[in-house]
Amino acid sequence: MISINVTKTLNTADGVLNAEFIIEICNGEFLTLFGPSGAGKTTLMRMISGLETPSSGVIEVDGEVWFDKSKKINLPPQKRSIGFVFQDYALFPTMSVRENLLFAAETAEQKQGVDELIAMVELENLANRLPSTLSGGQKQRVALARALVRHPKILLLDEPLSALDPSMRQKLQNELTQIHTKMGVTTLLVSHDIAETVKLSDRLASIEKGRIAKIANPLEFFSAHALSGKLQLIAEVLKIEEDTPVYIVTLLAGSSVIRTVASQEEASLLRVGEHAVISTKAFNPILMPIYHATKEKMSHI
């Protein structure tokens, strides 16, 4: 069991944010941290890893205290049993695939398991290649395998697939599922991708303004909104254009681009790059940010 109860003062684009995160995560669980940019998702992950220090509170993993402000306990990252996969891979450029993994190993047993991990991510034929000769998807597989070398208690994934093309992203999602099932490592994922979140996660923690607003099954979170329209789609906002007295909003739902009219009030709630719910009532589309729609649903419970 992972128990987290910490605070952190964050300097954001909207000013100072006094974040507070309280959550318990079960061993072997796959949990996704979901929410708008700047909400504190990556900060929470970095505090768990020891890369950032909370202002106060406690982090305890399987009975071992990793951080306790009152007792002046703060284990350094190398003393915490974590594997961290970043967006930028962070591979050693002068080391081969195998050498990158061997460098992460601490014991003879871990070194012996390197070839098994390379096989698990299907890179046996590339084991002696340098990172510069690999594709983005191959580099991400190396980074994932390296993060698992020490058999960590927690695997932290900070939007690891965001830079990949859709087909490679889907393939690595499948591999992540298989690896998680096989190794049973507790996994935390930061993601803005709804399909990815639903596909991979046991639970979703919705983070807003430095708080965990809701913890739910991903399907429950994304499908059961208060909006009563007969049709509901979740789409990414691509563009918002003023066309007085209304606004034209361009969205991406799956592989389809949708353009619709929004009022000034609706448009003011939307942000390019974030997700919105498109709902229809009597063929009139209604637009609402997905986080706002979830709040509306909760207010009707």
C-alpha cells in the first residue's frame, strides 16, 4: 500500500497554488493522474520519486517512510524503489541498448535479467545499437525496460507516449498492459489521452488546481456525465475563432474533425489542447470542458 498525504506550494501561470494531495494506492494497481496542464500531476509524481520535496506531510510505501517532514525523513531518489520514464527518454547516447540497461542494474541478479527485459520489449535485434540509431518508439521501449531493471515497487510514467504517432502509441499501450500484468508493478501514469487512460488504468485520479477532485473507474469518469443529450462525444479542442456574435470551435474526435458554433459563455470555458464534451439536444450541439462536465454530474448526485 502506498499512502500519500503531502502539501506543496506551486508557482503557476495563474499564481501561487497551495496544493494538497491525499491518496492511497493499492499494490499492483495501475493508476492514471488525469487533469488540465498545471494542475499538479507531474509535481505529485516527482514528490513520490524524491525529485521534488513536499512542503509538509508523509509518503509511506509498504510500511517504509520515504518522506516525513515532521521527522525530517527524506530518502533521496536512489534510495526509493522507483522506476521513472520521462517524455524525453533520457538515455545515455554513448551506450548501447544493453549498456543502458546494465548501467541501471545494481546487483548480479539484475544484470542477469537485462536480456529478458530486452526480449520483453522486443529489442533483441537492436541490443547493441546506440540510441541515435533508434526510432522514437524504440527509444521509449529502452527507457521502459531500463526503468524496470531494479524491479521497482513503483513505476512512474510521465506522458511517456505523447510524442509517438498513433499506431506506435497503440502498440506500446498494448505492451505496457502486458508488462504490467506480467510484472505486477504498481504503476502511476500521467496522461491527457482519454483512450489511453481507459485502456490502461484500474482507476483514475482527477487532479484540479492541486487537489485530487475525484477517484473513479475511467469508464465511469468519462461516460456518465450529467448532460442528458442523446449523443455525447469527447473531443480535443483544436481551435477557437471569434465570429461575432458567436465563436467557431474546431475539435478532433477520434480521427474526425468537427466544427461547431459556441456561445461566448461556452467558448470562455474552453482551452485549446484540452478536452471537451460535445452533447446534442434536439440537434443543437452543447460544448462543455470535460472537467466542468464532471463537476456538473457530481452536483446532480
